[in-house]
Amino acid sequence: MSETTKPTFGPSFGEAFASSFEAMAEQWQPHMEDAFQQFAAMTLMSKETADAFLASSRAAARGFGDLSKAAASASERAVTKTAETARRLADAKDPQTFAIRQQAAFKEQFDTMVAEASKATELGLKIASDVSEPLANRWSVMFQQTGRAA
């Protein structure tokens, strides 16, 4: 009896698969590392953008708190002034004095309204500036970074 010899066809399937997988891994590794670096950069960019939105939200909350305080203060001054004006009008001895005091009160009320509107406008512009500043700064950095990447 003769021993049967197995024909050899080269490396086994497992060895061939492992060899081709290793070759593919070597070829793709630099691309995957680059992709992971880009993903990390995008994650950092997203975090910094979220931080800018948070800073903007905090500025908005502070600004609207300041606006509420200013409105409450203006209302308090208006109530006090209205009571004072009512007393002055009630103390008028004749219709002519009443008319003069009433005209002065209307002029004073108009001047106060214009002054309060100016203060509110200035405060509103300050709030808008404070709210938009962190976002504008962040977007500027993002455009610079994406411009360099492109």
C-alpha cells in the first residue's frame, strides 16, 4: 500500500484570507487615522459651538433681567410722578392754574416717555450686542478653520 499524498495548492484559505486582510488593513490604516482625526476635530468644533450658544444664552438671560429691572424702575417712577401730578392738579385754585399745570404735566410726561424709550433702545442694543458677540466670534473662528481645511 502506498501512502496517499495530498496535493498542495498553496497556502490554505485561512492563511490567504488573513494575508489579504492584513494588506487591506495596512492600506486603509492611514485613511482611518485621518478620518478619526477629522471626527475628533469636528467633535471639538461642535463643543466650542455649543459653548458659544451657552454663553449667548447666558448673556440673553442677564440682558432680559436688566431690561425687566429697568422696566420695573421706570414703572415705579411713573406711578410716583403720576401721584405727584395728581396732587398738583388737585391743589389748583382756578381753571387757568389747572390748565397750566396740566399742560406742564403733559410736556413732562412726553419728555419722560422719550427718555425712557431711549434708555430701553440703548439697553436693547447692548443686549443684542452681548448676545451676538459669542456667536459671531465662534462663527468667525469656524470660517477661518474651514477655510484652511478647504
